[in-house]
Amino acid sequence: MNSVSYFKESDLNSYSGIKELNSDKYLNKLSSGLKLIYSEFDENDMIEDLKFIPKEKFISFNLDDKIYQIPYKLSHIIDSIDDSKEILKLQDNWDEEGANATNLLTYNKSIFFLIKYSKFIFDKYNQILRKPHIDLTRDGSVSILWDTAISSFLIIFKRTENEYAYFYGKEKLPNVPFKYAIKIGSEIDEITALWMQKNLI
């Protein structure tokens, strides 16, 4: 980056005394100069050249009385979770056709999966999953859906199933669907995570 001069030599000569250094005129000029200097850098410049550290490298997220530290680059995942909290307010017969409400246990299982896999894919592959849509199905299950230009992925956490979650995926070219079950609370399934980071970013 080329250096930029924001003060003329004649300007500096006029601020030779302590009184002048404390004057509003000088402070305003200095402040304006600093703002211009700051604007010359993008975030990467500041990190590399000025050792600038963002104030919010992580976002704290509370789930089931546990605090998780989510990288700030995954803030859109937290936005999706925040949007989904409305489904917890729905009661039985929420569609006026007999649909079931969900419960906190089912909801938390779905959110834990989303946080766990989003963080793993970010940490291991340096990839950022797209923002998913979290919804409630008529039987009280919680679903998480990604739909991108190249693939779709739906995982369902059933209210009546405590051990497994079921997902359905499809690559649009070629049009090859697949389905699978994953044990809730188990270690990361790296085959699933690998597919997600290739198709859901």
C-alpha cells in the first residue's frame, strides 16, 4: 500500500506549542487524518499490517444450559436458529388440521446437530455451510433443510425417536437421491460431513 500524506508541512509547523496541540482545531484535524488512514485498510490489511484483532471472533450461544462458542463467520447459522425458535411456541393443532407440536428435547437435538456439524466443517475444511431452513413437520418432528443449486439435504429429528435422525440427500446433477440414518449424539460422521462441505456451501 502506498503511503498517503494527510498533513502539509506548513500545517505541522503551526502546531508547535502545547496549547496548540490541545486545541480543538488540531484534534479535529488529527481525528480526520486517522479516519482517512483507517479507511485505507480493509479487514485483511488491518489484521496483517496493524495486527488488528476483531472484537467478536466468536459468538456465544446457549443451548440446553450449555454455552457454545461459534465462529463469527457462522453467524448466519445462529440467525437461522433464532428464526426457528418460533416453532417452540406452536401448540397441538397448530395447522388447524390436527398437527402435533414438538418438544424442547427434539428441538435441542436438531440444533445441536446443526451447531456440531457447522463447526466441524468450518474447523476441518475451512468451509462455511449455507444458511439452512429449520421447520416443524405435522407429526411434531423438527427438520433442517439445505437447498442449493447443486444439491438438497433434509434431516429430520422425530419427536418419537430418541436414538436416530433420518436424512435425505440428492445431488441434482446427476439426479441421485440417497437416504441414511445417523445416531443422535454420536461422534461426527465424517462421510456425511465430507458430503455436506462439498455440496452445501
